Amino acid sequence: MANWGNKMLRDLINRWRTYCIEENFIGIGSTRKVYRVSDYVIKVNLHSLGHKQSEMEQEIYYEMVKRGHGELFAQVFYVDENIAVQRFYEPLELINDQSYEIDTTKQVHLIPENYTDVFNMLDTEFDSFDLRDSSNYGLNQENKLVYIDYGMTKKLYENEWVPLAEAGVLPQIDFDNCRVCGEEKELRMYGDNDTDKRCYACGKE
């Protein structure tokens, strides 16, 4: 539920389309497109599965606050069928234009004190999927990891995402050279028969 005492937050929710413009764009996944406005992000659903992810993020956030672990998660202020509004955290940088798996040994300086306990809760109690992918994290002011994308479950992935991706409805990520700019980067590919190898910057969404 939104904090309706916050004027800016109310404005973001009521007029979100006016803020979701290219100059505010910061990222895109298979089901949601993300824009930054000040200290907030607006996640716009590209598919109904994105709404389910946002609802799960809201559920997890509220539960983790109750358990005293809310600081490890981007706060969820609002969710509806079109958008979710969350707290902004600086995302982790890509390595060679790709996301990577978090290594708790090599990157111990980024790991919060209660990370392992929370990781295990997400894995066993909430059925969370892809918990080590760097694209799912941001960094807080202490330069520690915070979950910013944590709504995909194993059940959603296996029962809904995979069939939609195989049917070419949702994109899978391929690392290859864009045919327009020539740069090797992550490309959004829709099914096995998709031959349009352009990156997002070159117009393929």
C-alpha cells in the first residue's frame, strides 16, 4: 500500500505514464520495464506475469519487514495491474556487458550480515528463483547488496515463464553481436525462429 502522505509518491502513481519516458529508462526484463524518478523506480508491466512478480515482491517485502530483514529489500510502495513503485537502489555494474552470479566468497565485502539467513528463507519458504543473479541486486549506502528484483518464483518460472518464452511471447536473453551497432551485448530473442539480432538501444524491445 502506498504512503499517501507523500505527495511525490501520489503523483508518480496517478501520473505514471508522464514519467515513464525514454530519458528516465534504466532497464528492461522479459516482463517489466523500469524507469527511475528521483529515489523511486516505476516498474511497468509488459505482461501479466510482471504483475504477479510485483505482487510477490510486495508480499515478500512486508513479511521480511515483520521478520526484521526489510533493509535487504527494495521497499515496495504500490502495486496494481499496470505498475509497481519501489525504492531505487543503484544496480550492480555488468561485467563484459553481462550479468553474473554473485560469489559470496569473492564478493564478501558486498554481503550483508544476515544475507545467508535471508537467502535460505527466500529459497525454501518463498520458492524464489535465480537468487544469485547480479541483475536482481542493487547497492545501499553502505555498499551492501539489496534485492531489487525478487518476485520470480520457481513455480512461476517453470509453469508460466518457460512456456511463454518457448512460444516466443516472452524474450529470452542471448549474448551476441547486434547487427546494427555491431557491439556484443545482451539481445532479447523471441523463440527459436527469431533472427532479428538487434539490441535494445538499436530499437528491439
